[in-house]
Amino acid sequence: MKLHTISINNLKRRKAKMAFLTIGLMVGIATIVTLVTLTRSMSSDIERQMDEFGANILVTPRSNGLSMNYGGISLGGVAFDQREIREEDLVKIKTITNHKNISAISPKVLGGIQINSHDVLLVGVNFESEMKMKQWWKVFGTEPKGEHELLLGSDASRVLNVSPGDSLDIKGEAFRVAGVLDQTGSQDDALVFASLPKAQRLLGKEGKISMVEVAALCSGCPIGDMVTQIAEKLPDAKVSAIQQVVEGRLKALDQFKRFSYAMAAVVVFIGSLIVFVTMMGSVNERTTEIGVFRAIGFRKSHIMRIILLEAALVSLLAGFLGYAVGMGGAKLALPFMAESKNAHLIWDSSVAFGSIGLALTLGLLASLYPALHASKMDPTEALRAL
């Protein structure tokens, strides 16, 4: 009779205890899978929300200013030592230490201009990066593609009395309104957007940038460090971080992760104790059987292999079931835990292999002492019980 046959037959004879052992270990693995999957899915959901919020680092020209007040009345201010951001310097942002954390860079040039006797604020942008950064924009019409196409805010479209497909004359050049933004409730509603190179020429600011928005969109990105690194690369610019509500959510998620891992460790410890106690009890119940095996020539290594093989089979089953139950629990809990209704469950093969591997490791480690104890049994004393 082969060793694995003995192990399988023994599991069949002790179905109730093996089921209890499997369930105990399965609960521990399922808890870990649920918590790990939930935290990963929630992190992905928060990253997506951060992506919708847009930029979180703002780069503006540095200047020294003096505000004027008299008798409690503000008289404005005087700016001196005004410095410009040069477009050619923007490549330095991509050379910072944490450049891999940068999702998008959106330079802008701003200036007042007159269109059809109306004073409006013209903003030159790179439409590809701008649309990527401001994913909440809804455009009626199409996105501008060429230099002679414009994107208008809802208020600007109403003031200028134009719609997608209409033409506008700016400083003797004809432009086509490619699209109009849906109401955003922000300053974007009153702006006229043009391509960056064209706006620079219209405003007489070739090679100059009024401001730069940088999106560092990832969970746990070192925003503070990135601000410092960009400031070192652009000493003539003022770099500041835009605080978002998401940062508080990330901190709460980090605390949830720590709590989850602590809970998982406790559950795994309890599962290991269940395996140890169950296997130790099984060995004590099988004293006579083990004595017979030793008497007919089974070596100590053979006894250990029988016990450990039983533990391995149960652990593998617990690992598979634990992963399935854990993913099911995560799928049910995610809608209640996530911030948005569009959160998606993350299926990661590493979690599947990790859960099975952890179950197998815990099962074998918890069964190691019972296996050693069984192998050291004196066959003469065991046979006295016959």
C-alpha cells in the first residue's frame, strides 16, 4: 500500500474532523482574501476618483508683490520682479525623482482678448492633456483638433451667441467653434480655449507659460516630495499642492489596511491552532495504527510523510475554498465599503496563488510537531493496546 493511499483513506474515515479542520483553516484564508481584495479594490476606486478630480500640483510664476490698503480699503496691489515660466523648462518636470508618479502635465497661457466687442479670457491649452486631466468635462460637439478650432465654456458661448460649428473672428483670423462645454459651475464656463501655440501667438506670449497643472494620480503618491522636487527644477516658479478630500480618504484607507492585516493575522493564528489541535488529537487517536505501521517496518520518515500528506491535502482544499469564499465575500461587501457605485472588484491571480500557498504553509507548519510526535512513538507500547 502506498503512503498517499493510507493518507487518503484516513481522511475518508475521519470525515467530520477533517471537515472541521478544513473549515477552520478556510475561514482564516477567506478572511485574508476578503480584506486584501477589499483594500485593493477600494484603493483602485479612490485612484479613479483622484483621476476625476484633476490636478493636485499647481506651478505658477514667482513674483514679489505689495498689497496696498488705506483706511481699511483695499487699493489692489503692485507686483514687481515678475518672472515668467518658459515653455522649454517644462521638460525638467519629467526629470524629477518621482517622475513615474506623474500622470499628466497641462501647461496653460492666459490673457484677455476681445471677440465681437466682448472682452473674454483666452486660455491656450494642450487639448489632449487637458481632456485627460479634466475627465468631468462634457463637450457638446467635438474636441478641437487643429489650431483654428476653439472650445468654449457655456457662459462664453451664450455671451458670444455661438454654437458648435459656428465661426468666430479673432484678430483677423477665422476660428471654428468645435465644441461647447456643459455647465461646470466653475471658472471654466466663462473661458475660451484654444490650442497652446495659437493662443501664445495671439497673446504675444510665444514660449511663455502662465501656469502649469500637474496630476500626480496614484494611491499614496508622495505629493509633498514631488512639490519640493519640482520647485528645485523650476526655481523661478511657485509650486504648491492642491489639497483634495481624497487625501483624507487615503489616510482612512491606510488605517483600514492596518486594521485588516491585524485582524487577518489573528484569524490565521486561530486557524493554525485549530490545525495543530486537530492533527495532534488525530495522532493520539491513531496510536495503535501508528504502532502497527512501525512494527511492520515503516520508518519514522514514512509516518511523518503520512501525517504531513494528510495536512497538505486538507490545506490545499482549504486554500481553494478560502479563496472562493473570500472573493465572494469581497464582492458582496464592496458596494457597501467603496465610495462610489462604480467600484470594480479586482481579480488578482497573485492573491489566488498566495492564499493557496499560505494555507499549505500554515497546514504543514501546524502539523509538523504532531508528525514528529507520531514518528517517535514506541511501537511496543502502541501494540500493548491491541
